[in-house]
Amino acid sequence: MDIKADFLNALISAPKLFPGFQAEKFLGQIYDMDDEPDSPFFSALSGGSITALSPFSFDIRSLDCYILLYTKSGCGKLLIENQVHTLTESSLLFFDCHQRFRFDIAMSPWKYDILFLTGKNLPDYYNMIPEKISITPIPPYSETAFHFEKLLFFAGGKSLSSKLTVSTLINTVITGCILHHLSEGESSPHIASYLTQMKDLFDTDFQENYSLDELQERFHISKYKLCREFGAAFGMPPLQYLNRKRIEFAKHLLLTTSLKVHEVGSRVGIDNTNHFISLFKKFTGLTPLEFKQKSRE
């Protein structure tokens, strides 16, 4: 598939663009793909990080692919069948492009990451979404946000390991979106508010140091009860969940920055470098430097 040619031919009218932005930049980086129509893998045709200013508008007839679009700041709009869907900050769009659609900027600058996807099983996944338009809230430090960052990092790789990694990450991200929408229509067991508050604390302020005694004092509940109920609700004890969140963000920093190991540890709230390396290896099986080198390979 020639994504650039197909995209330019699918434009219904000339896009309205701010100075210096050419239409094909909407696609991001175009990846050199092997033509394998029967490939079992999900793969990315193109993608990248986009900063859009006003004016910014594309009216597209249809494309033979799907889109994942994660809004990092600002706001965009998707118009389809005379309905407007707002793409707010920290939201992930999963969209079927086999129909007429239009993208517009709503709040400038609109910063987002985008991937154009292909894969013979993508229609089956998309049909699982009840509303047919999937816009999922994704906090910046969530695992799904990290997986999307990794997708941008590995997309376009030609080795078998890269293809497997990209396909697995696409599957993980899309499955998470589907489960979110399915769960909205299902009844779920009640989780005490202090448990969700504690989880939100770990998700957004994981750089801070916490102890069970401090959490007990903060929530006025026995630390033993907090550990038991948090584990039952979220699958692991609170401090293990916190450290897992820290290591996930550390992996993101190792992949996307040039920070040294001790600087990464400090960024995630672990100032003792030896402890950070030990904890990182416990969760990943690799030291931070081994993880970074393996990712490069």
C-alpha cells in the first residue's frame, strides 16, 4: 500500500493548513513496509508526533487503514456522518478510515501522536466496540500511554523481532480500548473510594515516597486492611503497584531520553541508584543499561 499516494488521492478538497505545513506531513513518517497481504501481524504504515496550529483541516474520502491518535495537549475534532467527536487532552482515538471523515483543530496548538495501522484482523477488533467510535481517556503516565510511546519507537522496524513487538503493542493498546468501552456497559464490583484515591495517587504522583505507615495515617485505615483490600481490587499490594508504575515510567525515559541511569531513578522517585537498578531488574529481568541496549538492537 502506498499510503502517501492513497492519502493525497483521498483528499476531497485542498486542506486548510498553517504556513510551512505540507499535507503529507499529516501522515508523519512513512515506514518502508513489505507487501505481505496475508501477514498475521498488525503493522504501522506511518506515524509520528504532530504539532498543529490554526488553520488545520483535512477532509478525506476514505483510506484503507485504521488510525490510533493520542492527544497530548490542545484539542482536535473528528467529523463523521455529521457528528462531531472531540479529541481532548489525554484521549486516545481508535478509528476506522474506510469512510468519509474530517479532522479539524479545536484548540491550538494541538499536539498529538498518530499511527496509521493495517492488519487483516483489525476489522474484527473494531467491530467489538459498541459505539463504533472509540475515544478512550488515557492518563499520561498510564501503561497504555507508555505502550503507545513504545509503538512510535519501534514502528517501521524491519526485523522479525521489531514486527512482533509492534504487533503485540498494537494488540495491547487496542484491546485496552475495547475493554474500556465494554466495561462501561457492565456492572463492576464496588471499590472503596479510599482505594481508588490511593491508586490515583500512585498513578499521578509516583515520584513521591510513600510508606504503609504514611498511607495508614493519610486514609485513617489500618495498613494491613489497605494492603489486603488494595491487592484484592488491583491484583497486587500497594507498594508493589507503586514500584511497577515507577519502573514502567523508567522504561519510557530510557527509551525516549538520554538521561543517565541515576537521573532516571531520581525522576521516578528512587534516589538510591543501586536500589533502582535492583528494582528495575526485579521487574524486567534486565538492568537499565541492558534494557536500553536490547531496545536499540
